[in-house]
Amino acid sequence: MTAVQLPKQKVHVLEGHAGAVLAARFNSNGEYALSCGKDRTIRLWNPHRGIHIKTYKAHGREVRDVHVTQDNSKLCSCGGDRQVFYWDVSTGHVIRKFRGHDSEVNAVKFNEYASVVVSAGYDKSLRVWDCKSRSTEPIQIIDTFLDSVMSICLTKTEIIAGSVDGTVRTFDIRVGREISDNFGQPVNCISLSNDGNCILASCLDSTLRLLDRSSGELLQEYKGHICKSFKTDCCLTNSDAHVAGGSEDGYIYFWDLVDASVVSSFRAHDLVVTSVSYHPKESCMITSSVDSTVRVWKA
């Protein structure tokens, strides 16, 4: 994929949120998108046609993150009300509320089989919840962090989390081992490369850092954007050839993965870009912003 084929043509503006949109995510096959925000709602969209499908309301405070299962039947969400909500997508009903975090919950993820949800909190902890049992107690609590946990990624056997304490920690669930990589700067978002070999971390010194997962070696740093006080997402394109990230001045940046040069940057929103999600197969992405919109971009 050359820089010419990167998505920078705005095809839809998805409007409906009353306030800042804090996260926007494609589902697993890229057909649908979910967004959530300050207005306490989650919204389901067809981003390719620019259509709003459904709104989910139950949260008492802002919704900070949302994730949907591989089969699109269930979703989980979290936010300022300290709870993790487990939803039925088609009916819009809350199946269960998981309570246990002592303060705001920043991020949620299903595992591959949608049997558990992992949540990351402002209370310096990760909690693992069993979707299949009737219990609302966590089946595991990881509280080795020194500050707020902002972002999580899951593999088949590992939980990877980034924290304001400047670390990205990998927990191997099978053997109970923890590996900590220190970035020396608050980490507010992490994502995995599509081949699973690298971790991309967004740090609050306006730098994205790429880490080799097996060796812990710092492979590259990406700069040019502004990220100092907001949680702004970062990700790799579906080919792993480019790094994408949002900026507090409303810009989106694309960097070459290998040499870290900026290959594209453009004004995507009027205000802070909070979220960037790349389509799993096509040259397409969605972005969200404090300006209350979600925008769809294609090549």
C-alpha cells in the first residue's frame, strides 16, 4: 500500500452523539462500527452507507470504550459509572452489569471466544469477568500497576495493558508470568500489529513507540502529532505497512512503519481526535472526535 492508497477522502460524517465521542471501533469484519461518548450512549452504524442503526442507553455516566464479539451478537462497554456492561446487540438489553472497579473504567475487550471480558480501570487494576457464569464478581484481578490502566489488547493466551505509570505489561494467563516494558512516559493507548509481533504504544510526550514483543526492543518512534493531555488512539493499517494516529489539533497522521517518515497528514476534525480504527481488509478507516462526530474515510 502506497501513501496514495491511504484513506483520506471523507465519505460520511456520522452525526447523532450529543457531546464528545470517546471511541469508535469497527466490528471484526469491518461491516459495522460502534461509537460511544460523553452523552452516555453507544451507537451502532453502517459506516459504508452512513446510516445510524441503533442506540444503546443504560450507562449513568460517559461511555469510554466499547467492543463487540466476533459473531456480533454481544457487546461490552465501560465508563465513568465504574461498571462494565454486557449487552445483547439485537435487543439492546443489558444482560449483566459487572461491578468491582473502584473508579472509572477506561477500556474493555472480549477474548477471542467471547467467554470473558477484560476491563482496565482508573483504580490501577485489570479485572477479568466471566460472561458465561451468573456471578458478577471478577474471576481475576491484576493490580500490579502504579497508576491508571488506559488500554488493553488480548491474544489467545495473554493480556497486554498500557498504563499511565509508563509501562506496557504482558500477562501470560497460562503460566501466570508478567513481563513489564518501561517506556518512561505515560502510555494512553496500545495496539497490536496484525501479525502479533509488535506493540504500538501512544505516549503522552507526543510520541508513538513500536516495541518488538518477543525481545522487548524499541524498534521505532513516530512523531509529528500532538498528544499531551488526551487519550488519542493509534493503530497499524491492515497491511502493517503504516502507522496511523490521531492528534489533539484535529489531524490524522500516517507514518511509514519502517523509516517513521510522515507519509500523509490531514485535518480530519475541528477538535481533538480521540479514536482511529482501521478496516480489517479495505483501505478505509473511521475517526472520532471531541467535536461529537464520527467520520468515515476511504482511499
